[in-house]
Amino acid sequence: MTLYCATGNPGKLREFQMSAGQADIHVEMAPGFADIPPCDETGATFEENAVLKARYYGPLAPGPLFADDSGLEVDALGGAPGVYSARFAGPHSTDQANNQLLLERMDGGLLAGIFRGVVEGEILEEARGANGFGYDPLFFYPPFGCSLGEAAAEQKLKVSHRGKALRALWQRLIK
């Protein structure tokens, strides 16, 4: 069986062919693919772009055709490059240019991320304790039976939102 694909990316074509060969399916680029203007990938998701490509290139194929759209989504960059993965560094960009821009945007990537911690407690009607800062004297932590303003700094750090977020950061750094 021959299956046609809507891609001009030689790396993707090799992967498609390697995978299909295991299922005794022959994959080749849709005839005339390189001779027509590229499909406008205006979808907001990979799936939408794959459908756009399948509809655009489908008439070229003398048999079944599939289309792929995929890429890299980096949480620390708000999902970028996402659907712009192939053209992240601009139209007709190279893998090298896209990789370079990704590294620049990550700024080393080591500290990229959001680290959040939560601690549950109650608000007192009056301040208790002189330790800590901010709302610590008003924040009653039931497991300790006292406000965080009354707790020792080391004790507070073990349960506080900031302590939890910092431990998550430290874990990221030592991976």
C-alpha cells in the first residue's frame, strides 16, 4: 500500500517512511508537492494546521494522503514556539536559527519556570509574635498551634509557601 504525505521536510519524510516500513506501508511525498506554493498554516493548533494541509495538498495525491503539523511547546516560554516551530526565527528559517533563537529566549533556561507553594492557615484578629515579616504575625498555622510570627524561622520555612517554592526551584537546579 502507498500512502502519500503532505510534507516537504526531509527529516519528517524519513521518519514517516521508517515508521510505515514496519507496517509494510510505503510512504512518499505527494506528487507535485514541491511545485505549488506552500499551504498557509493559519491554524491556532497543530491539529488545525494538519487539517488545513490535508485539504490543500489532498487533491495532488492519487491515493490516501496524510498531513502532519508538529513542533515544540516550551512551558517557560508560554508554549512558544508552538505552531510557529518551523518558522520560529522567521520565514524560511533553518533548524540552526530556530535552535539559536530558542536558546536566546530561554536565556540559558536554567531558572526558567514558575515555582509556587501554598500554605493553609487562618487570619488572627490581632498580631502575635515578632518573628518573620509581612503577615506572619497575623497568619495562624494550626499544625504549629501558633502564628508564623511566633514560629522559629527554620520551622516556618519548612511549611511556608516560599519555602515550598524554593525547594521546587532547588530540585530543578540539581536535576
